[in-house]
Amino acid sequence: MKILVIGASQGTGALAVRAALDKGHRVTAFARNPQKLALDHPELRKVKGDFHQAASMEGAVPGHDAVIVTASAMSLGSFKENPRYFSQGTGYTIDAMKKAGVKRLVVLSALGTGESRPLLNPIVRWLMVDFILKVAFEDHARQEEQVRTSGLEWVVARPGRLTNGPAQHRYVRKTVIESVPSSISRADVADFLLAACEVPTWVGHAVQIGG
């Protein structure tokens, strides 16, 4: 497959790039600063672009079989500048995919978004969803609604607290609103994002993941 990873320079996005290359896929790593991705591979192409520019997304999307959106703000200040950080860029991505005929869209959201809100510990829910990260979670909800109504082959991933460390491949995946472990490694999240591109199992679902 030819996979486009948006927000690929570091974190979960960078790990998704590596996971896709390890599986033999051809990968485009899209980021504002793709040179930060400390990885070189014959099947890897690095593209500099802006998730929040329609023209940038229209230039990056064509020619791929699937798109993974992992783009995230570097600080809470980014949401003060643009409270629609996730949804604006995702909207441009969806428009570009429709124009180019690319069907599979996999988006990284967060546990606690939308109907998964009750799954969080009440204290965590109040502190993070209702207070510190309120604007970000509100925009994740807008982002998820865009994805659901896009008409694409969509998958939303909702991990809990992200940790470092290698992929264990033993994480829990649930499409129903039921509890999952409260944390998960970024490497396991990357593994799920790639699997969501490869198989139809999760299409049309928001998936709670943890472990």
C-alpha cells in the first residue's frame, strides 16, 4: 500500500511511519518539519507541508491508498491561536481525499471524546476533558463528526494516556463503549493505526484502545 502519514515528524506519527515501512508499505511522511523524522528508507518520502492549508493537502493526498492523521498541537497555546486545530486540518484532508478518490482514512483521536467520555475516571475526566484540555477535546469531537459524515472508509482511534516503550501487541480494542486499560504505548497505537489501513475490520467504527 501507499500510505500518507500526516503529522509524521515525531511521536505516534513517526512510529506509524516506521511500522508501515516494516510491513513493506510505501510511505509519505507529511509534516511542517519532516526533517525531524530521524529515519531514512528507500520506500520513504518526506514532504514538507501545512495541515491547515487546503492547497498543501491537495498536493499531498493524491496517489495514496490510505491516509493516517496523527497531527497534534505542540502546546496548549496552539489551541488559543486556533481552537479548531484538529477539525480544520482534518476537513482539508477529507476534501482532498474526496477530490483524489482516496478512500481509507484513519484518524487519531482520544479516549474521552464524544460518547467515550464516561469511560474516563471522574477525576481525570474533570481535570483533563472539562478543564485543562477542554478546547482540544471539544475539537476532537468536531473532528470525529467530520470523519463520520465524510462518506469515506473511516476509522477513529481513541487511545487513553500515551506512554513510551516498545509495542507489546497485546492491547485491547473495543468498538462498543466499554472500559479498556487507561494507558497504551505510542508504539501500540501506531500498530493499530496501520492495521486500520490494512484490514476492513474497523471501518466505520470509533475504537477504544488501551493496554
